[in-house]
Amino acid sequence: MSTERRKPYPFDRIEDKWQKYWDAHQTFHCPNPGEKGFDPKKPKYYVLDMFPYPSGAGLHVGHPEGYTATDILARFKRMCGFNVLHPMGWDAFGLPAEQYAIKTGQHPSVTTAQNIDNFRTQLKRIGFAYDWQREVNTTDPGYFRWTQWIFLQLYNAWFNPASQKAEPITTYTGADPDAVRLAYVAKVAVNWCSALGTVLANEEVVDGRSEVGGHTVERRPMRQWMLRITAFADRLINELDGLDWPESIKLLQRNWIGRSEGAEVHFKVEGTSHSVRVFTTRPDTLFGATYLVLAPEHQLVEEITAPSQRDSVQSYQAACKSKSDLERTDLAKEKSGVPTGAFALNPVNGERVPIWIADYVLTGYGTGAIMAVPAHDTRDHEFAQKFQLPIKQVVQPLGDEPWQGFTGHGTAVHSDFLDGQPTPEAKRQMTDWLEERGTGKGTVQYKLRDWLFSRQRYWGEPFPIVWENGRHHAIHESELPLTPPPMEDFKPTGTPEPPLSKAVEWLKYSETARRETNTMPQWAGSCWYYLRYCDPDNAGRFVSRDAERYWMGANDASPKPGGVDLYVGGTEHAVLHLLYARFWHKVLFDLGHVSTPEPFQRLVNQGIILGEDGQKMSKSRGNVVNPDEVINEFGADAFRCYEMFMGPLEQMKPWNTAGVEGVSRFLARVWRLVMEESQSGEWSRSGSLKDLPLDKAQLKVLHSTIKKVTEDIESLSFNTAISQMMIFVNAFTGAGEKPVGALRTLLQLLNPFAPHLTEELWQIIGTGGCVADQIWPTFDPDALIEDELELIVQINGKLRDKLTVKRDASSQEIESAALASPKAQEWTAGKTIRKVIVVPGKLVNIVV
RNA sequence: GCCGGUGUGGCGAAAUGGCAGACGCAACGGACUUAAAAUCCGUUGGAGAGCAAUCUCCGUGUGGGUUCGAGUCCCACCACCGGUACCA
């Protein structure tokens, strides 16, 4: 005997049935231009999900939130007559698979394949209308050969500052092309994680620990592959303007790139031929510079340190070096530093200022040296107070704030030729003054660093690079894909030597050349997958020109950059993935390989789903909701609808199982509008369905539902679209005889949300074919107009009465009717009516 | 610290400057049933008045402002969440 509770409608049977049907008929396959079945008359719509990393844990309820939103839009656009590209794939290279492999001894390709199968099965159970013929997998040699090919494009290109574009390296006329390539090798201080046996990008380090696993990370100089993303910093900022992205995400990217305008100022070191270059955003405060600070790692420290200070400088340097990044941030509050004993000369007034070293100056930003203006910089102020360095006012605040520690804009004072100038003007004048004398110049600095692109891992794309006589060169395109060697032992070596260095045979490219042993980071494959979906099986090009132009092109004659029409995913990719992908896309665009300057026209972030306790879902809290269990109990349609009904897509919101039940009840009511159950529990077409004309009230409900659902899907307000359909169902549930025509329309409107249920019911009461293939209904504005309107009557803005008037009543008629209403009489008795405001169709406000 | 977001019933939430709380959950009452589940029909922001239908007052984080009218616009503040952090 089954303890399973009775299902409100037989979703288990029908969902499986329609999933098989869609698979067998390839209902959602959309051919490319030129292919059989392609309809060139239709406009295109490219709706994209952030593809998942197929982890061993399987899908969680966060994934299907965004996926359901895009699925509804894809199905809707399809019914509206678009050619819809709606694909799914796997971002399958990466650290977790490799670590799992090391733990279990199973090859990562095996576990990856298993995880992908599991994810695919789970996604299919939710009934997504993906074109599965376009599935991509970043670990497939047919895919990553093109990831490697794109790397070669980067390697063989440089950024021409004159054209502000990437160009083939052959247009570079300088002596050393290796110095300007977009992919280059550099010895840089990197985040080395010995526990993971790899270096990490800055973005992968959180609070001095690895984002994956939380292991400690130390800075080490190592030879690494870098991508010159900084060359594109300005374009990556400026070209955000044309994108339909949330402003908050644009801001996040702008802040990450961190552009600041300022000036470089040269300070001569007294008694030497050296000079210290500093970067400042406030050249107007140069007269207030009372000391200089170099980063402890600064190259000049060694040469300028006075003999008397040598010991203290060296021990301070050593102390800094041993501090991990974690400690450095922890100790951020307390300033520390030591004087070098050297002095510099302020170029603007010849004043002698001491040179210090301190770890609050970072080696990686600007010039690694600053001029300290303690009066008008919080950090310098703190430092100067601690070490009793002079504090000299040079800016007068406009208000009555104290000048000490004032960092805002004001008027220059005690600054000779700048006196009386407002800050922006003073900046300009000082920069000009410096440039005229050759002791400085206006410059721009960015927080963005070049992208550290190599990893010491096995489970990633090998570089298409070989080393010969200490120099690197690219292998030929025809040698791609370069597959990783089959290895039994792919454990980290425990040293910075990558695991591939153990593949002796594979390493040997020729008698004199050895292969590069680093691999690419996980970001590589996800930087261009949206392009591969356009033409996933192309063996001759990463994407055909025609397919790229069609799917990625701008819609009609709009001035927008074009690209993917809608991209939905989590905020966690706001900077990294979205910045990297834009960078690659711009390189491909400059080199003529793609037709648009930006990859993603419209971006929407789904909010995260919290556990039932309102806390972030996590295994340790035990509040994780498993989609499979929800689907087993309530069905995929209820799961989809609930995820959309919870609240606005972009908002963070807690899961509530009782809410799923409510949505499930709604779907069951739809089912019972069409079906009735016999004594023996068999479902059949309801006898109360009739071919009836609708009465006025029903017409109004029907057409306002069409209107609202259509508009709400366009604006991604799925929660209110579902509410409206509930109102429809509530209105028709009471009817004794049910008009079948109106129910057909409901099935069409509901289809993108609950595709299985609606297909099944369409088979019973529809007009043939699939609902998914029907044309989206349009509403009749006349059906929404009532003969009589109910207006509200306000006295001084407070609701006092209601009034029913003819639709075409004039303002005068409405006004006199309102004044005559008993309530208005009562409230205005004995008072002078000062004003009457009539808003036609809405209200009358009487002011007394 | 800085940047961003959010504050509305018991809960998830709705509301082009115009009836605050649609829709759903939960709760309560009723119908059906031997009973329960399911289903269907109702009630449900708070306080007060009335036998009653109904009426009055209060109410969208706090305090001001604009307006005939503010959850919505403006100013100041508070709380929570997220991001970021010595970026000169």
C-alpha cells in the first residue's frame, strides 16, 4: 500500500509523456540560416542562461529560477513568431572535478561526463524548451580547440593605442612584438596557493584565502601567462553605456576597473640622480605634500636608504613580506612605516620632504609611491599624526567644516599661484605647470590589473604554445585541438611546476621544443560559449559568419550594439565572467571575427533563493531544497510556477513549501476546469464544457488576462502574470457551463509557465497540434471598456464615497454628481468648497 | 569607511502620484462526507461605535517637505542585506 498522497492531477504521467514528445519531435530545435526548416521571415531572439558548472551535488533550486524565467520568455517569443535561440551547455573544466578526481582516483573526464548526464536529466525533468542539438561542453576537444584558437588570436594581436583597437601583431612596427602581445608572459607577484597547487586570479582570492576551499594564499613572483585586459579598460567602461544592464552591475564593473584621473609628479631625491615618481588624483594639493611614501617593495628603496636607516628598513621589509594578505587586511587599521633617511625635493617649491616606506602604499597600484598630503587625505593624516609629521593646509572647505582631514573639493590656499582657485581648476593648472617644466604629467590609473591567465592544473585547456631556446611561439592552428595527455597521476607536484610537466612524452614537441605546461583558467571556456551555441558543430570555424551575424546581430534598425537579446544569471558573475567575456568579444570584434562590439545586450540578475528559514541555503545549515524532491511531490509545472510566483525575479526571497502547494492547487484547478473525475478515479473531458459566447464580465476577465500576461512576460514580472491567471481561474471556476474558447486561450497564456499541463489539456480541448505551436493571443481593447465606471469621491484627498457614472459622462456631469452624492453633502455641509478636481475615469476630489 | 539594494498584514507579496494590502500561504467559519483528506463557498491590517447593514479614526522603517491628493516625488535620518576596502 502506497503512503504517497493522492496527486491533485496526474502530473507524473503527463510530464514524462510530453518531455518524451518534445525530444522525439525536436519541437524546440531552431535551425540556422540556410538550414532546412529555417524561416528567414521571422525575427530572431537569443535568450541565454549562464551555463552551469556540472557539480557532483546536482542542480539546486537556484539554477532553475533563472532558467525558468528564460524558458518562459523563449516559449513566449516563439509563440509570438520569433526564431528563438535558447541553448544549454556545460562549463565543465575546473578545480572541483580535478580535486574530486584526486580524492577518488577516477579520471576527471569520467566524473565530468557523469555529472553532465545527471544535470541534463534534471534539466529535462523541468521541461525546459532548450534546443538540445546545440548543447556545448567546454571540455569537448571540438569545443576547446576553438578556445585555444581564440587564445592564438590574442597571442597574435596587440592593442594599438592610436586606433584604440586590437590589431594583428604584424601591424606592430616596434622591436619586440612579445612586449605588446595581448597574451604575454611576465614574472609577476601572483597568488600562490600551495594547498591547491596553483596560482589564482585576484578575483579568486577572497580575504587572503582561496575562493575554492578557503586555503591560505601567499604572494610570490612567478612566470605566468597574462592577458592585456587593461588596454581595453576605457572601452570596457565607456561601452557599458549602450547596454540594457542593471545600473548596479554597470557600476560594479566601473568600480572594478577603477579609473582615476590624476597626475604623475616627479620628486628628485636629494643628493642622487634618482627621482621618485608618484601618482596623485589631487595635484592641486602638491604644496601640502609634507613627505613621500614608497611601497616597501619599491625598487628605489634599496638605493636611497641612508646607512643609518638600513637596518630598520630591512627589518620592516622583511616583516611586510612575511605578512600574508590576510594579515595585511586585518591590520589595516593600524598604520606602520619607517623613514629611509632620504629626502626628496618638492618640484613646486623646492621644499625638502622625508621619504618613508609603509605598507599602506601598495606596490601594484599607480607608481607604488605617493606624495603624502596629510591635511587632505585620511590615510596620510592618520600616518602623519602617528609619526608626528607636519600637516599643512592647502584646501579651504567651502562650508564650515574643519580643514584638517578635509578630502573634498574646496578652494586652494597657501599654494602660491593656485590660491583662490576651486579644486578642479587648481588640478588643471598644476598639471599644466608640471607638464611645462617636465616634472610631471596628467595620467590615468586603473585598479584593473592584467588578467593572470595560467593555472598549474591538469583539468583545463593546454596552451597552444611551445618553448624553444627560452622563447615562446604559437603552434599552428592546424595542430588544434591540443588535447591534454592521458595521465594517471595528475596530482599537483607540490611545487609551482604544473602537473603536465610529468607527461614526459607529451611535453616533447620536437628535439628542441617543449610544450607549455600551464593550462587555462576555468573562465576561458565560458568567455565565448554564447558564440558557439550559434553554430555548435562547426569544425571549420569557431562560429560561421552567417550564424554569428544572424543570432548576435542587432534587432531591426535599433541603435543598440546587439548581441544576446537577454542574458539571465546570478550577480556573482557581475564582474569576472561578464568582464572577461566582454574583453574577449571586443578582441574578436576588432579582429573582424564577430560583428558586434558587445556580447550581451540585455542582462538581468535573478535574486538568490534563501532557505525556508530565511538564511542562505547551505549543506551545513541543512536548509537546502532539492528540486528533484519538489518535482516528485508537486510536479515540474508546479515547481516552475512556484519559482516564478515567489516574487520579483531580481529579488532575494525565501523558499516556502506551503507556497508550492498553493501554486499546485492553482494548476489542479486549471485541470479541473477541463477535466472531471469518475467514481473510479478516471479523468475525462468535463461535461460542463460548452461552445458558449462569453458574457460581458467574462470577456473582460479574458482580455485583461491576455493583456496583463503579455505585458508582464515582456517585463519579466512573472509573479503578477500568474496572479492574473489565478484571477481568471477563480472567475471561471464558479461558472456552471464553461466556455471552451476562453479556456483554450488560458492554455495558450499558461503554456510558457506550465508547458506539460497545458499540452495535455490542449490535446483534449484544443484545435489540434501543440499549444507551443499556437500563435500568441491578442487582446481586444474594446472588451476592457465598461459602459459604466465607478469613480471614487474624495473630500480633501480622503475617500468618502463611490459614484457610478456613464462611461462618456462629461467632467461637469461628474462634478455635479459627486457634489450631489449624500456623503459629499454630509462632509461639505457648512463648509465652503474651494476647489473640485475631476480626474476622468478615476476620481473626484472636493477641497473644502 | 565607501558604493549599491531593501524596509508595506502572521508570512511571500501587489499597487502609470489617485480606493493601500490584488494574488497566494497560514488561520478561522461553513457546505459536502459516517469521518477525515481533497474540493467548493465565505471571513481575516489595527482600534473604536452600532442589534444590524454600516460608520469613524489610525496605518506602507523614522522625522520633515512638495501636492487637491504621497507606499510612490524631494530632503534628512535609522535598520537590515549585499559588494568592496589603505587604489593615493
